[in-house]
Amino acid sequence: MLIRLARRAITSYLQDRVVIETPQTTEKLKQKSGVFVTLNKASPRELRGCIGFPYPESPLVRAIIKAAIYAATEDPRFKPVSLDEFRKNVLIEATVLTPPKALNFSSRTKIPDLIEVGRHGLIIQGHGTSGLLLPQVATEWKWDSTDFLSNCCLKAGLPPDAWLLDGTEVKVFEGEIFEEITPAGEIRKKIVGE
């Protein structure tokens, strides 16, 4: 349902500049949850947009609508998606997040041991900035936990070893991922590492 709702929200916005109404849904989808919507080109397979909300501040059904529209139109790394491109060559992926939790550690050098690649996503915060990488990113790039930390620091605009510095907070979260196989086609639950 989340993927279909995201597709409907993007189509409505690109076609008519209308944000769809939040539909009636199950209690589970009314619960507050963090969510990210990732848009990928179907061919060649590459990122086309990704925006989301890491913290559970809005009901999931409402957050998915906003994240989907923003991924298609507001990701500063890409020009907005056109309606024609969206219909023909864009796949939607939705990652529903658990609430982020700060890592507890006795020594900063032990942080990589606390991160499970393929299970955890990362948030690096501190020094006036933050960066986030979804759980699937580390496996797609074949990173170990240290590479994952370094790349999340870089995404935050920090030096790659900033996770070792006092004043840098490292948080982890998990995600349940759903994806389209073809544009507006079959949907499956994604297993990270596939």
C-alpha cells in the first residue's frame, strides 16, 4: 500500500500540482514513523531522488505522501522528475524506519563493532551538521562498518574520521524496505544484500 500511495502522490503532484488527501487506512499506517522514499531509474539502474524523515513525527501514511513528492521534486542533487519519466522509468522504494537510537560505547574506537552492516542505518550528528545513510546503502556499496561510518561523515560534510571526535553523535536505526520491480508494477519486500 505504501508504494502504491507514493506513486499516486507523485503522479497527482506532477500532473496537477495537487497533494493528495491522506486516505483512510489501518491503525498501523496511522502510527507515527520515520520513512524515506527512494526513486531509482529502472534503466540504467541509478539513484534519481531520495528524501525522508528519520524521526517518527507524523503518521506514516502522511509522511510517505510528503517524502514521495519531495523525492521527485525537491532533492537538491537532481532536477525534478518529469511525469513522463516517472511513468516510464522510475522505480519507487520505501524504507520504514525504527526510531534512531544513540550508540553507547566505552571507547569511540569500538563504534564499528556496534554497527551491523545490512541491518543498521546511520545518522551522524555534530559540529553543526548531520548526515544519514539507509541500511541498504552499505550493502549496495559493499562497505564494512568503518567505511559506512566514514561515508556517513562525508555525507554530513565532515571529515571521514569525524565519528572518532568528541561532539559527534552516532545513531543507528533499522528499516523495513518495500520496492517496485517495474514502474507501477510488481512490489516486493526487499531483503538487504540481495
